[in-house]
Amino acid sequence: MNLLDLLPQTKAEAASDAVALGAVSSPLWLHEMSGLGRDLLPWFGIAWLVVQIAIKIHTTYWKKK
């Protein structure tokens, strides 16, 4: 097990990572959005990244045992 095993290995994982990172960084580039959406979008992106990390750790570590 090395760090490279945690990188996206499929196109779906890479696309999902890009969408989540875009949501997290949205306040930097999305100035015209309403206040509530601008405030909530990064939190949803963080939540989605946490879900992805948990799934990746589960499939990498526990599923192989």
C-alpha cells in the first residue's frame, strides 16, 4: 500500500474529485451567486470529499482483507 493507491483510478473518480474541488473553491470564482448558495456550496463540496475519502479508504484497506 502506498500513496499512489489513493489517487483516482477511474474517469468517474477523477470527474467526481474535480466537481467536489470546484464546489469547495467556489467562493473564489463564483461571485455572482446568491448568498445562501455561495455559503452552502463549499460545505456540500467538503461533505462530498469526505464521502469519497471514506469510500476510497474502505475499498482500499478493508475490502482487500
